[in-house]
Amino acid sequence: MKHKIFNYLTVFFSLSVVLTSCVNEEDLVQVDPNVATTGSFWKTDEDAIQGINAAYGSLLTDGTYMRSTPLLLDLKGDDSQSFSPWDAMYNVGRFNSSPSNGAIYGWAFETYYQGINRANQVLENVPNIEMTDVALKNRILGQAHFLRGLFLFHAVNLFKNVPIPLNTTELIHPQKTQEEGWAQVIADFKAAADLLPASYTSVTGLDGGQKGRATKGAALGYLGKAYLFNKDFTNAKTAFKQVIDLGVYSLVSNYRDNFTDTNENNSESVFEVQFSRSAGGVNLGWGGTPEAAWGKTSARAITYAPRAFGWTDVNPTRTLFNEFQEEKTVSNTVDPRLDATMFYNKSGGMTLYGQDFATFYANNPSDLNNLFCRKYQNSDGNYANEFDWRSGINERILRYADILLMYAECLNETGDTSGAYTYIQLVRNRVGLPNLSTAKPGLTQEGMREQIGHERFLEFPLEGHRFDDIRRWGWLENPTKLAWLKSRDAEFETYKTGRDFFPIPQSESDNNPGTIQNAGY
């Protein structure tokens, strides 16, 4: 039985309807006498835990991990492509999102600031509560710092120059530089790491034993990632090593266990967003004012599903399929991550949703020869398809494998190329790949950079990491690399300078005076 923190849709939501970085003043002075206010709330330990639970709730709606954020992170990479009939989705991977149409990216922007607002309420009000459990108080504040850091991480990473609201008293929060944004992200993750426990297993109190809450490892992992994205390899290396030295994480033996509902919150999961078919109602949380009927399910599965089992808005690329063929395992078989990542017409057969792939698509040559997403699909036989829109699979947004490969990257970038082999091999061993130090001994720093790019491409496809890697490695500014990307994924043909970031939504420009649109739009 999964132990999750699903007390999200609480009375606290009535205090948190601010959806963007600035709001209309009249919205703040209309008080509903039938609901709690900031004057009557924030009195007890239970109020504090409800408040932080509501901040977690902003991870579950359409703007974040229910659907939009995975799409924004995935579709610009060369591991995925979209032929969706919906222009807002189709254009993401073609670097052609329109400032006048904020569908998907605008919903994400709004929800990040909703989450920031909720975290800010916790950070403003919980210190004033005379809580009976001081350790619980510190954990709640640590989680608020982590969640504010996470929402702002996405805002800065996807939109570049954004507001940085640190309170709920000001109506207007001016746009800040990307450097200022990253500085606040780092500050929040540092504060979180100082306050959070390594796990909740031995914790007592209202959050005792609960899985899904932010931990010290999650805060340190994202702290290292923020440093890495800013090329501060020394500090990133320190943060990642601290995660490793906690001794609480290990790779699961079966790679596919990271993408189903059967082994959630496992030893490899550093942080995952909690979904469930059995919690809450059955309606989808599209956004806006929360409703009691909202479920805690994801629409990722139906969006990425194979043809006839969902909408098939996202497909793996042939480039990804081919790269999986480049190196055989020590048993002379294809890398097993291929079958965990995608469905295809496999020699010997492949089953999806209880159907044989070749038989099911036999009358449609296009689909028979197509590639379909398997990660995060409910395709192992318990469900006929994804058309109920209600996937309960948790989204693993930070895995220990990522920590290991990012640490290896930092070792390489700080002059210890030989040391990087050890941590890369830990990831390769799980899937039976040969010893890299034997297969490719004595790599130069540049050679190891290329190898790490290959390793990450095959370990994390369709998990929202590839385009972040492409951008932070400077490949879009390198004519040779950009040409190579175009040869791998035709969607890069329409890339324009500046469009590695999304446009600032028009609604933000309208409501926040002085907002400057991102270059390229």
C-alpha cells in the first residue's frame, strides 16, 4: 500500500487562488465569510501541515506534472517529436510557441507562481505559529523552501527572466534577471537542505513515515543541478557527493520499475510527484479554483500513449531507437532500456495493453513501423487503454541515476576524467553494458563529455532532461552541433536564436508593467 501525502485539496486552497506573479487588487479584498482567511487560519500544527500540503498540490495540476511541464521539458529534445493536431503542442518542439497563445507554456507559468505563492504563505505564517512540535515546524519550513525553489527552478529554466516573489504582501513583483533567479533558487535549496531530514521513516509527528515529501537528498540534488546549470562544477560536485554520501539511495535492479505504479518511491527515487487513481475524486485538475471532485491523477499517459490507446501526441525519435543499437550488452543483446522506453515492431514480439504489437497494427503499415512511448504508460495488462485520462503513475523527476551521471560530469569538468568512469559504470552495470574503462580507455576530457552525452541520452529519454542538456552544453550556439541535431531531429530545422526559452505569456506582460519579452519572439 502506498503511503502518500494526498491531503492537498484542503481549506487552505481558499487562501491560494493567486495564479500569476501579480494580481488585481480587488481580488484580494473580497472575503467569503464561509471559508477560512489568513486571519483565522495559521493557528495550529495541523494548519501548518495543511498549508505545506497545498503547496505540494500545485505539482498535480495541468500546468505542472499532470501534463504541461513534462511536455515543455520533453518536446524540444532530439529524443522526442510531436505530430499532435493541437498547434500549441505541435509547435513546442519546433521552437515556435506563440506569445499570443499561452496554452501549455502559459498554464505552466501560472501554476509555478501559484506554487510559489503557496510556499510563500507557509514561509510567512508558520514561523509565527506556536507549534508543539518544533522539529515538525522546521521540516515544514524546509519543504516550503524546497517547493519554492523547485517552482522557481522551472520558471527560470524555461522562461529565463522572471519575477521572484518572496512575499504575499506586494501586488507587483518586477521581472528579474536570470542570474538573480538562479541565485534565489540556490538560496532556497540551501535552506531546504539544512532543515530537511534524509527520510521520514524515523520521523515522528504529523508527517511521520510519509513518502513523497521533500528530503535532504532532494534539496541537495536540486542544489547541485542548479549549480551545474550555471557551470559551477565545483559546488555542484560537492552537492552531488553529499547526496551519494547520505547512503540512502541505490539503483533499482529493474530499470522499468522507475516508470510504473508497482515500485513507486523506491530506492532510486530522490524526488517524485505523487499521483493515485484511488485518492480524491475523478475529475481532472485543469487549473483555476480547486474543486473537491478533483482527482490526483495524471494525463501524461493518455497524451504520450501509442496509437489507438491514447492521443499519441508524443513519439520517440528514430534517432533514439538507432542509438540504442550502437552498443550491445555483455550478453550480446540490445540495451534493455530500449524496450522499457518505447514500443516497436520487435522481432520475437512485443505486447502492449494485452495486445501483440505486430498483430494489432498489422493493417496499418505506418503504425506498424512507428515508434511509441512506453515510459509512464499503464500498458502491462491491467488496463485496456488510457482513455479514462486517469493515470496513477508517479512522476520520478529526480532519480539517483541522474545524481551519479551529473557527479561524473562534474568530476570530468574539474579535471578528474578518470574518476568519472566509476560513476558512469554504476549506471551501465544495471543494464549489462561492458566496462567503459575497457571499451573506451583513456578518454580525454572532451571525449568524456561526448560519452556522458551518449550515456544520458539513453538513460533519461522522455524524462525531461535531454533539451536541458543540449542547451547547457552550448550545442545550440555551436554550428557543428546544431547541424548534427538537425540531422537527428528535423524539428531543429526551425530553431531560432533565443527560442531555447519559451515566451513570457502575454497575460504576464499585460498584468506586470515593465515586463520585457524574451529575445526571439
